[in-house]
Amino acid sequence: MKRFSGLNLLAQAFDGHRGWPEHWPDKAPKAAYDVIIIGAGGHGLGAAYYLATKYGISNVAVIEKGWLGGGNAGRNTTIIRSNYLYDESAHLYDHAVKLWDGLSQELNYNVMYSKRGVLMLAHNVHDVQSFKRHIHANRLNGVDNEWLTPDQCKAYCPPLDIAANARHPVLGGALQRRGGTARHDSVAWGYARGAVARGVDIIQNCAVTGIRRGPDGAVLGVETERGFIGATKIGVSAAGSTSLVMKMAGLDFPLESYPLQALVSEPVKPIFPCVVMSNTVHAYISQSDKGELVIGAGTDQYVSYSQRGALHIIEHTLAAICEIFPIFTRMRMLRTWGGIVDVTPDRSPILAKTPVPGLYVNCGWGTGGFKATPGAADLLAHTIAHDAPHAINAPFNLDRFRNGRLIDEAAAAAVAH
Amino acid sequence: MILIHCPYCEQDRPEIEFTYGGQAHIARPHDPAALTDREWETYLYIRANPRGLHAERWRHIHGCARFFNAVRDTVTDRFTVTYKTGEARPDGGVA
Amino acid sequence: MTGYRLPAGGRIDRHRTINFRFDGRDYQGFAGDTLASAMAGAGIVLVGRSFKYHRPRGLLGIGSEECNALVSINRGAARVTPNVRSTQVWLYPGLNAISQNRWPSLRWDVVALNDVFAPLFPAGFYNKTFMWPRSAWEKLYEPVIRRLAGLGESPVERDPDHYDATYAHCEVLVVGGGRAGIDAALAAAQSGGRVILIDEGDELGGGALADPAQWPVLMALKQELYSCSNVMVLTRTTAFGFYHQNFIGATQQLTDYLEPAVSQGAREKLWRIRAGEVVLAQGAIERPLVFNGNDVPGVMLASAARSLALRFGVAVGRQVVVMAAHDSGWHDALAMAAAGVTIAAIIDVRHVVSGDLAEAARAMGIAVHTGAAITRVAGRHAVKGVTFASDGTGPSRRIACDTVLMAGGWTPSVHLWSHAKGSLVWSDAWGAYLPGTALENTRAVGACAGEWDFGAGVVTAVLPNALPVRSQTAFVDFQNDVKARDIHLAVQEGFRSIEHIKRYTTNGMATDQGKTSNLNGLQIASEALGRPVSDIGLTTFRPPYTPQTFGALLGHHKGALFQPVRKSVIDDWANLQGAVFENVGNWRRARYFPQGGEDMHSAVLRECTAVRERVGVFDASTLGKIEVVGPDAAEFLNRMYTNPWKGLAPGRCRYGLLLREDGFIIDDGVSARLADDRFHLTTTTGGAARVLNMMEDYLQTEWPDLDVWLTSTTEQWAVIALQGPRARDVIAPLVEGIDLSPAAFPHMAVREGTIAGVPTRLFRVSFTGELGFEINVPADQGRKVWDAVLRSGGAHGISPYGTEAMHVLRAEKGFIIVGQDTDGTMTPYDMGLDWAVGKKKPDFVGKRSLARPDMSAPGRKQFIGLLTERPQDLLEEGAQVVLDPTAPVPVPMIGHVTSAYHSVALGRTIALAVIADGRARIGEMVFIPMPDTVIRATVTAPVFHDPEGSRLNA
């Protein structure tokens, strides 16, 4: 791995950049690995990276049916925050935020984590009560989150319309200053480069077609398009395709996969300094470093793998955005795209061992997986390495759907992830 | 916006007239108390989520307001058939 | 390129000159011009700056493929639109265009220094640097990058324009109004169905508009088309997305081509079209050639120059050199020469050019250099000449010129085809992807299907040059400054998928979304990887085809029409009284009625006092109401709610508690049995639709054998809640047919009669703990009864009260509000509502879930009251409750405050909360840590006022 730095960039500039090596050389799969991760998104690549760097297991393969980072890792709106209500969620997401801080330096890959602040708008008395509850709980959990008056909201985000007679007036907001954005592709690429440098094999364009299990039920490896690859530990981090992979191991899962759309505007000069979310109006928006307004839409209502969303979802999303930011009606939508999000019954993730020995799962992140990337990756690696969950992800188990110990942030607060 | 054939109205109508109702043919157990926690979990939460043909419920909420069932390919979002509540899945599929 | 207006020709109206302005200078064009053609005709070469290096940019194309000539159009205050393609702006008097992404001026752009340091900023440079020191990313590097990036400026004022939207249906929709599209529309019209033809331009014709020989035929066809009564033609309309089942989104420009002073009505219109069949006739886009210096202003597409000459009467330059790899460049050159444009030379990378093109060129005095390629372009702000060489590597020769035209072949526009998930097939002949198999009922015709003969050509990646690619400034994506060498670098660094290469280099991610760069990028990647193009795949085409205005996409859905506000029939009255409102769900409700400058605190105290001491009146019309009718009505409710219903006598009411199947409380409300087979249900204000949908679901799909009908009656009834010790006295004079005496009409009973002459369902219920009635009357009579109650109550000191006082009064009694005191994770036991659960019922919705282990485990949160140590300390709703406020972070929390108010009845503050094992903690001290203090409170039962209920039974 050639070190990235301004100095090396300068040196390379004089040499036509001929000295930069491949980020992740192609590898033919070995016959067997200590651990196989299925799914080369940010979570899966990160898990491989942490297995190699933190948990001493570098004989690892990440197997991906398409291109690494080609799923939700490269399709999301890059929002990072950890101001969740319940202790379990706050600890989980804040674990990630702590890892985001310094990730560029750790990976020697600028992932452009930008703590520009995430502002969640309250539009009615219920929102105010709910956000205050978050703020108090977050404070006691050591997670930053502060209340802003409407004027303070406007000062923090000048394009905001805080007119009292608006259809959904802004009654205040909850601001997490450590919240922000990062460059999504760079996260996957940075983890991939870091993992490969430490001996991990990334095998792209290699769909898993089966999971082989021994007489005791434990996993033996995966059947793939390129043959059988052995491993006694398999981590599944396959987002929208998790149900399908789990079926290969004979497991039915409490998951459904929905289309989720997002869009960007044409690039413009800096106008939008932070991230704003409004659950009541159903809008979330930021501006990328390139100048595009990055806008998240809602999910379509039906299960689908088509990656093809409906126009009326876009119409509604833009109506919501312009309701809060009326100055944007003359802006233009440049590109829309769709992803597949896997959603659990309580809309919290599953990051746990499964009933199949040697099979571990990280799924159910719904619309909010990007922000958790470093945390989920680390905890998946921990769970695989120790064959036991870390205290942080222990509550995010499969048992909760049987015993009723759900972690239902959305029901508790009607807050989108 | 997908077009949906309501088997009661016998018309193809746009999606915004309908609400989605999740996987079809998950009957509520007659005696829930007789179920184990595992069985009850399966009823409440375990879903097929197939890549391909999916039997699912829709409600023509801004039309006749009836619930009905449909088989749709989740890869193309195309419906193969819609049918009335209580009827067996016409294509004999299971997911 | 020093363009000038040719003495004759074109489709412009030379009798109508139009003044316009660019960067503060005045110019003239003609009616029929686009801004681009008018600027070219006025000799303007430098029109913009590129995104990353701020390199000078000139016009590249002629239509929606334009990626360089982007301007901001200023139509007056608050009507500035950034990033507009000048090729699609139709000239109007006074048009005011401003260049972008430069400072202080287009010609002298300070940031063009970036270009000097370009070797430092190859593809992906930002991943490799700006990491030290750690804090500098946000404080220094990112702010600088953000300021340099972006093109135009965002609007900063509210847009005064409005936008229209509609649906349309047709048997055949044709997208693209060139010859192929017109033919398809005419053919479809023959069959008699509804036909819609959409075209981006201001007139139909497409490429034929740049070919005067076709004009007579075109005119005839258009006349025929416009005479068909079943054909609707929409020009200046862009079909931007092809969605499921032949659903097409399109936007029509309505005013932007008109002078602002005469513009009326909506600015744009969104068409949502459902078509039986979609015929795609989108044509093809000419491909630039990638060579050293190909971005100097004055290097442009040959077809665009032809269009300027023959459609707009503009010569692109005085000395034009054509760099071709395709016959179409020769045809364009010959046509331009015939129109009076001086073509100095045609250079073709091919050694052999088909047919007699070379001969024809020489006959017109054009120098011909086959088997040669341009190796360098002189000039920075404008082309001054080109250097070319045989096979790019032979001895250099130089030609002085001011314009270079690129003819690199054609890329069929398969965008919409691909949106609709039609397959694409690589064609070696075209060097492009062509439509394969359709998923929807659609077909492609004309050039976008490869059906039009543009002549032959070769597909080249980068023109041959003795210089290595690394040393050339050979651009692939002109707006995003992606050079051929960036793509090579991406491949060198291990990016093999075209999706990766695109993301790493940003090739094809500019505002044209790769219309001119995708295929060249693919070709270069293919060469660098040593694998055929068809192996590398293609980046996905995603809507929209061209950027679409947010305003058009949201259409009418803004302000009052974003989500219509629901108002009760009493709302007007409340508004007249100066009520302060709040939004509850989609309803607006009066929160309190301030008098004489009162704040909320004083108003609410006064309103509460009125209810406790005299009588208050409250608009409860927003409560959800469902009429449940049928022989099995009681059985149905018995299965839905936790409570037993079969034993409820007609004329009596019962509090009902509704769970989701997972055991958590979803709704509640008091319901009445009017007859054996008829119930009047109430739900929470926000929950009405959810509850009805849930009930319909169970009724239709689980228990279709039950004979029950459900009808939403929320808006049928106005509901006037009259609460307080004198409530009976107020209605007594108004009521007929009902014995109001406590014995005949006890608490939790319902009677039918009349009030103020209006038929009523009169409930004796109380959400305040006082003697109370809820008067249900037909909604259209609600205001009349409201007024009558107020008149009658005058003598009793009646006062209206709002939702805030209602909340206080019910909290004093410990009545819960679902959604405030519960949050979707609370069970009946958690809320102390065991009494509302029918113990003997074998089943109800949610019952089985309540038996899951965690649902009755110790440590669950339970609903209790809190009294602060200092009586005037008001807890904050949402504040957390702890046992040890000195514990280090993370501090263990046992619950939170759900409701907190100043209580008139108690003369102090009260609070409701849910805390772990709360009922066992009654009498204990707990702590509520605030940012600057810790509040101490005692756990109490949640009923603060009249726990024995003597007042409401009065």
C-alpha cells in the first residue's frame, strides 16, 4: 500500500502519477479462509478490515456478487448522526460516530467526514416533546444533542423558512453538532484498500449460491459461481439481499426489502451549510462538497428488488423540501436513483449470531445503515472473532422478536432513521 | 407508478389509489394462546421477502376499499395476477 | 471561433431583431434564435468555465447535450435560474444571461489558477490528501473546496412563479419530434386512438431543421400532423423519465421563452402520461473526439455547427477545421461550405473515406487530410490554430483557424429505453449500445434505434498522438474536467468496473449526465483494461433525462395544498376569538383562547378554573368516529379491543383500549352502544384513519364471516364537549327528549334526543373529571348548537377552552393521551390499564403478544405521577428520570416525564411519567437531571384530583 499524503501527491504529480498502485488487486479465491464475509459494502469491507487490524484474523475473504461498494454503500445520502433515543441505539450509533472521527487518518484515505451538524426540525407540540426527550436522554448518555429555537435554527441553516404561518411551522430543532456527512464511495474504497493491505482477499463478481453446512449444522463454507470456498465462520452483510442469503442457510428472517430513492440537484455554490431532517414533513437534505443538494426520499410501499422507484415519491419529496426551503423551487433535479433497504419489524438492525453455528449476520439497517458503517463493521468483526456479541450489539439480537424486547425508535418517537 | 388491477372493481387503477398490505396468506391463528413463542414470532414477523414472485395484499383504499391479493414479481414489479380475498393463490406458488 | 451571421439562410426571422444581454453587455439576435445561436452569431466564444479547473469553455453542442455553455438567466428579482443550457433558451427581448463559476470575470478568473496546479488534482486526489492536521478538513480544506465547487448560484429568495401539473392518457405516446417521431405519430393517428407527440424543441423537426432540403416535406408532414384531431403535440416539453407500465414524466416550458413582462400563468407544467404504447424517437447525439487540446473554446461538435449555419444562419467561425472519424462530419462540412462557411480543411483519422466525399470536398476548395489527427490546439480563450500529423505521429503541420469541429460518430439516445429496463445490446457498427428487448410495451424508432444512416465511421478512444495520453490535455467530460489520463489513472489504481471508474473520475456525472462523455469514457476504459467494451458494462441511465425544476415536480403541492389543513366547523369561531392554534395530525385545533394579551400560562389557568368551578366548552369534533353496525358488531369489537363489549347495554358507554397485534397500545377512546347492533366508536384525533384501516383489515381478511359494517363518521358529527359542575344547567334548557337527571342519565351513558332543535347523540362522559357531556350533532348544525350552548352558558360563566387546558384537566385525573404518555412501546399493564383488559376473553388483538416473556418482565416502565419537591418547579416533558444523579455518564435512566403542567386544582405543578417498576416506587424520591440543576420529585399514583370520581358522577 503506497501511503497517501499531500507530499506523495506532489511527488507523483511530477511523474504523471505513474506510481500509484492498485487499490485492491484482483485475487483468485483460495480454497478456504478463516472467515468469509458475504457482501462487499462498507459494513462488510469494514468488518474484514477490523478483523485484520483489531482482532488478529487476516485470512479473510469478502465475497461480492457485483462490484464492491455498489449497493447501498454508494447509493445513500451519507448522513451521520447518533442522537437516538434508547440507550441501546445511542450506544450503537455513537460507537460508530466515535470511529468516524479519525477514520480518514486510520485508513490513510480521506473519507471526508464533515461534522457540519444534523438539525432535526420540530413542527408541532408532539415533535417538541419527543425531541426534548431525545435531548435529555442523549445528554445523560454522553451523546451531544441540543435544542435550538426557531431563530437559532434559521441562524444555523439560513435557507430555512421559519414563518409562523407556514403549513408546518418550525417550532425548534434538535441539533447534533457531531453529526454530518462523509463521502460514501470513499468509505467503501478506503476500507477495501486498508483490508487488502492487511491480507484480506476481495472477490468481486462472485455470487454466493449456497451455504454448505456440516452434519452438526455448523457452516463449512460457501458455494459460489467460482466454486466452493471453505470457512468455519461466515458473516453476512448483504443488506437488501440478506433474506435470500439466509434462506441458503435454511433460515427465515424477519426482514422485508423496500425500494428507497434519493436524488441530487445540479451543483451550485455553497448555500446549505448543514444537514436538515424533518420527519413530520418527510424531508432530509444536505449539500455535497461538489455543490449538489442531496435529498433523501421515502420508501415505496411495496417489497421490491427492482431498484426502480415511482415518480410520485419524488414529487412528494420535493414538495416536502420546498415546503421547508421555498427558495429551492427553481433548483433542478439532476439525478435520481434507487436502492434496496432491508427493514426489520422494529426498524432496528440485527447484528448477531444466528441459530446456525458459525453464521453471523449484520442486517436490517433500513434507511440508516451508512451512519453506522464503522461501528457495525467493528461490532460484526468482534462478534465473529469472539463468537459472541459485544455488549453494544448484544441487544440487537434475533431473540427480541420472540420475547418482545424490541428496540423501536420509530414507534417511540416517530423519528426517521 | 404501477397499475393495479382491482379484482372487485375489475379495473386497472394507478397505485396512488391503493395501499400495500404486506405478504398475503398469513392467516391469524385461530387460537393464538395455543402457539409457542416461536410460532407466534413466525406469524408476527417472519416474511418470505422473495426475489421473484410474491403473494401480497393490497387495499383499494381510495376505490372500493376492499382488501385483495396479488402475485407480483419483485424484480420487475409486474403483477401476474390479482384475486379476491379468501381465494387460493392461482399460480400455486408458496412464497 | 469568431462566429458571425451569414447573409442569408436559416429559420430565423431577420426582420425581428432581439436585444439581449450577456455579462452586462448588450447584443442582438433574431427571432427564432436560441441564446446559444445568438451568442455564436454575435461572435461570443468564451461562454463559461469548467467545474474543477475553471478552464475556459465555449459552446459544444446545440441541444440538451450541452455541457459547457451554461449560464444563469435573470428574469428579475427572485427569478434567477442557474446552470441553464443556452442551447435550450429561446431568445426574448431583454434576456439577461450571466456567466458562471468565475471570479471576478469570465475572462479573468482567479480560480483558473487551479488549472496551473491541475497535475496535483487528478481523479480521486481528494482521497489522498487533506488529512493532516485532522481538524483542518472541516476548518480549512472542505470550506475551500466547497467554495470552488458548484457552478451557478442557488436562488436565495422565494420563487414568485407557480407551476402546473396534470395527468394525460393516450394510446400512443411518441417521444421525439424528428422525422422518425413525426412518422410514428402520423401512423399511430391513423388507427384513431389518442396520440401525444412530445419534443424538447420549440418546433418539430429535430435534425431535419438543419437540412433545408427536407423543409418542404417537413412542413407538409407537420401540417398533416396538426390537422389530426386525435394528436396532441407538446413542444418545449421534455420527457424526462420512463416509469413502470408506460408511465412517462414530462415537463413543458410555458413562460421561460417569453419576455417576463408578458409572461402569464404557470412557468412549467408537469405531464404525467400513461400510454398504451410508447414510441421512443429520441434520436442520437454526436460524439466528441478525444484529443490534445479538444476543450479550447471554438472546438465543438460538427452537427452543432451545421445546425447553427443552416437552422440559425450563423457561421461558427471564419476559418473552420473539421476533425472527423465519421462520414457525418464530411456531410456537415459540405453543407456548411455550401451555405457560405469557410471550411479550411477536413482532417480524418481514417485513411480511406467512404464514397466520393473527399472529391466533393476538394471540389469545394476544402483541403483534405486523411489518415491524420490533430495533435495540438493553439489558443487558450479561443482557438488560434491546430497542429496535425499523419496518424498523429508523423511530421507536424499547422493550420491557422478559429474553429475546430469534431465528428466522432453518434450515440443513440437510449436513456428512456433504459429507464424502462429495456435491455441494451452493444453494436460494433455504431460503436454504441442500441435498444435490445423491451420490458414495457415500447419500441424505439429512428436514430435512437440505429435505424438512420449517418454514414460510416470508426470508433476511436483517443486520437493518435506522439505524446503519451498522460501528457495530453485530452478531455472526455468537458464540464467535470475529466481527461483521458484520469480514466487511465483510475484503471491503473485498480478500478475495473465502469461504475467505479465513473465514481472515481466523475466522468459522466456533470449536468449533462454523460450525454457526450459516457461512450468515450467507456471506450478509453476498454482500451486501458484491454477488454472489449461489452465486457465492462454500462453505467445505469437514471431519470431525469435532463435536469428538472423542483417546482414543476411538486406542481400544486405547496403551502395550503401541500397537505390540506383539516378544520372543524367551529374553527371559524375560534379564529374570530383570537385562538392560538396547534397542528394535531392534519387537523388544526385551538390550543388556548388568550384574552387581553394573556400568555398561554395565564389563559390555560383561567380556562381550567372555569371548568373546575363553573363550566367550559371545548371543540372535540376532531375526535375520530366510526359507526359499527351489524348483528356481529359486539363480537367484532370484542375481538378488536382489550375490553369486553358483549355485556355492554344499549345506552351505555365504555372506554376502549386498542392494541396492535404485537401487544402495544395503538389507540383508545370512549364508545357507545346505541342498539344491540350499533356502536358509535371514538378514536384519537390522529389515529382515526389508522384504526379504521386496521379494523377493516381484520374484518375483511380474518373474519369475513362476521356481519359488520364499518363507516367513518369523523366528519359527519360536530362534537361539543361541555364540562364542569354547571354543565347540566347549561344544556337543560336546550335539550328535548332526554331525561338529564343523574339517575336517568348516569356517567358513561348515551341518549338520543334534540338539542337547540337539532338531533343529537348526547354522551355523558368526561375527560376532565367533572360532570360532562359530549354533544354530537350533524356537522352542518354544529356551529348553530355551539352558539346556542354559549348563549345558554353565559349565565353560568361559561368559557371556551383549548387543547392545552384539556391536557391539564385530564392529567390531573391521570387520564392518558395515547401518543404522549404512551409511545408505541407500552402495554396496558405498563399504563395501569389492567382494568380495561377483559380477563375472561380467550382472545383479542394483541393478547398473545402480551404473554411473551419480556412483556411482563420486571423492570418495564410503568405509568405514575411525579410531584416535584418544590411545588412550582415545572418538569420538562421529555426530561429523564434517574435514581442517582451523581452517576457518571452514561447515567442509568429509569424513565421519562410524559406530561407536566401547572395544576389549578392542586395549586402546584404535576407531572406524569413512565419509569421502571414505577408502581413499586410510589412514595420514593427520584431525580430529574437538567443541564444546570437536578430536580427532586416524589413518585405518586397518577391520579391527582378527585380520585374517587365523585365530581364526574355528580
